Amino acid sequence: METTAVTSTTLSTEAPLLQMKHISISFPGVKALTDVDFQTTAGTAHALIGANGAGKSTLMKILSGAYNHYEGEIWLDGREVQIRSPKEAKDLGIQIVYQEVDTALIPNLTVGENIMLDRTVHDMGRRHLIRWKELYQEAESILARMNIRVSGKKLISELTLAEKQMVLIARAVSKQCRILVLDEPTAPLSHSETEQLFKLVRKLKEDGVSIIFISHRLPELYEICDEITIMRDGQLVKSDRIANIDQPKVVEYMLGAKMDQQFPRIEREIGPTWFEVNNMLDSGKINGVNLHIRQGEIVGLAGLVGAGKTELCRAIFGASDTSTGEIRLGGSKLRIRSPHDAVRYGIALVPEERRREGVFVEEPVSVNLTAAVLSHFSKWGSWLSFGKEKQAAREMIERLGIKTPSEKARVRNLSGGNQQKVAIGKWLLVDADVYIFDEPTKGVDVGAKRDIFNLVAELAKRGKCVLYASSELSEIVGITDRVYVMYDGSITKELTTRSSHEEEILLYCTGGGLT
């Protein structure tokens, strides 16, 4: 297996639009990139992939001006350019759409105001007046051109996650855009919305825009991308035409070794029904859901984006003020009115939006891992034992293989996969009876996915009840014992996983097969 940079001779023979040469960057305690070269041409879609922590997002943050203390050169159209701020990047036609959509949009502004935000700020600096009619007309024109059916006057806070993603992309292409970086753009999108995005990408390619596509969904990359660059441990490993490398080889380059069986086969005993949800309702979101989980059982909750999976998970966890229903654990009825109640009863939720709901991004890893069990490290209910807290955090970091310089590192500086491991590790210290995972592998590389699957299987082996909500049907089939299929807020089918397959589950996910 190669461990040093490989320069391909089979990339496009056209003159590159962008060249990044000998890029290196360090952060306290870690060398994030080492002598990385990257290039792409106009009118192509270029896949940039690697395991979490490989450096791909860091490289793109350098390109977009978010990091300015790098070493190396950036060339555009054959001339060297200086990019030390986001404004300099945007002035050169470089736009980036980050994975965490909620941190990039202003929730109490409208769709139109968010799309035209950069231009609005610029215009206010010149004449202190905003022509609102023109602003909304132009925003609506951009939305129509992209076939996004969202009103420009709707508040961002009222949108679904998928709609927010499309608004971000609309904002990126609202200005003259030569290079568009998409960081996990399809993670919150349904299959139909992904196809809509791909139509836009193809149109942008025809217009000569260079697309840099970061994703862990390999089949999508092979559908939309022309070239591929693979990174590992902050270095370039391979660049080539994507048609020249098959998917197993891509995984091998990413991990540095051949991948073993993705889904664990752990022998375990499944006990009696231990967790029950009866007639769970939440107006306009959940329609009388019933489900049960036995001890040691992994139950899947399958459905496309918008089916109601997240809403159901939140309702069970006491995070919805409008939901009603009965929840039983071990035969006893629980009174859950808040997440605090749920945790007290032994129910844990790893949410879909990890940065917004699952972790404290500005706090150290140790604080995040011990946040739910601080009472375990306190004396007489008030004095915190920092030594015990640090030791517990270090043990969990080792157990989960969290890549971090130390337990003191801030979570925001970790990769997406390692942030997810922190979000899960917090609940492993709680030792709950019921674990709810909502899209746990979203934005996570194949290696980290395997680690998460192993954690889920180990929890089940210990007799825990696991509810695994995902729109990734291969994961549902690979790891669960039974599956409930959700469509339009309702459970439409219950299946035994080993007797089913992805095509059947997808049929029910799309409302097919219903009488």
C-alpha cells in the first residue's frame, strides 16, 4: 500500500483551472496537512475523499480562505493568487457549501435574504438602502433556475434540513462562481432531492464551473464525478480518473489496508420485550406510532428524509413539547416530559445534528464525554474530581479510537467522524437501557462507520435495547434484527430483516405496497 503522494498521469490533459502546490498546515498538537498537491480543471466534478481526519476539509478551508496560516502556493488560471480570507476566495469565484447547514444560515431571516446576504451587505456599504422588491425577485429567479420549490419569503427556521441545504447551494451560485466546493451535500437529502442536486451539478459543469465534491457515499461519486483525489493522514495518496479505480480499491487507499467485513457478526441472546412505545402522536409529524424492542435487539427505523424518523426519536426522548403517547420500560409506564426525564429513566439519544444537538463544539473532548454523568465525578454533590473526569475521558478516547491530540482539544477541531464518536461516547458512560441512534453515520467515513457498527452490536450484546434510525438501507439490512418502515409520519410495515432486502424496504419507504 502506498504511503506517499502519487502523481497520476491520467487526469485531464486540459490546463488546470486550480492548482494547490505543496500545501502544509499545523494546529496545536497536530500536523493536519503535509506537502499536499491538488488540481482540477474547469467543467469537471472532482471527488475529494478520505477517512475522517484525512485532511480533505482542511484543504478546502484553505482554498476558501478560512485558514490563513498555511504554507504552499495556490494557482488559478496559471497565475499564483493569495487567499488569506473568505472575501479573497469569493472575489476569485471560489464558493464553499459546508456540511453543517444550520451554522451557515441565519434562521430569523427569510430564504431570499439568506440567498442575497453577501450582496445585501455589500450594497448597504455603498448606499444604505436595500431594494427589497429587486432582492426577492432575484432570489426567486435563482430558486426557479435551480428548481427549488421554496418561497423566498419563508423564514429559514421554518425549512426542513434538506431545504436549508438547497438554499445554501443557491446562495453559493448566486454570484459569479468558478469553483464550487460541496462538503457532504447529499447527507441531508432524499433520493429525489439528490437527483435534483445532481442535475444542478451537471448544469454547472456545462457552464464551465469546477465542482469539488466531498462525500463518503461512493456510489454517488461514481455517478457524478469525473476525477478523484484520495487523502490519508494529511497526505495525498492517489489522484486519477475515477473510472480507473474501482470502489474496493478506493476504500483500500482510504484506510491503508483492505477492509474487513463491514457489519459485525456478534453472537447474542435476544430476551423479552423490554421497551414499548404506544400510540405516539405529534400533530403533523407522527401519526399514532407503535413499536417495541426486546432486550439485546437492534431494531431499525427506516424511511426517507422527511418520513418522521427524527421527529419520532425526539418525541421518545422527551424533546418535543407537543407529542403524546405511552412509553414503557420493563413493563413500567414512564412519565417523560423532557430529555432530563428520559436520561433519568435510562434512555439515551445520539441525534442526527451532532454539532447543534449532540456535542458542545466549543468545549474540550473531556467535558463532552463526561457531561451526562458529572455526578459520577463529584464529591458530596458539589466538588468535581477533575482527575477522575480526565481518566474516564482518556479511557473512552482509547476505547472508541477517537483521533484527538488530547482530551483537552476542543470538539470543533475534530473531524466529523470523531465528533460523532464523542457524541456516542457520552452516552456509553451513562450505561443506559435504551439507545436511540438517529442517522449515526451521516457524514462519516467507511472506517468510522465500521467502528460505530461494532459499538451498536456490542451494546446489543450487553442486553441493551437499540433503535437505529437511518435512511441508509444497506445499514438497516446489515445491522438490524427487525425493521419498522416509516412513511409520512406513520409506521407502514414491520419486517424481519433477514427475510427482507433493500428493494422491499425501499418500496415501503416510498409509500409503495400500501393498501
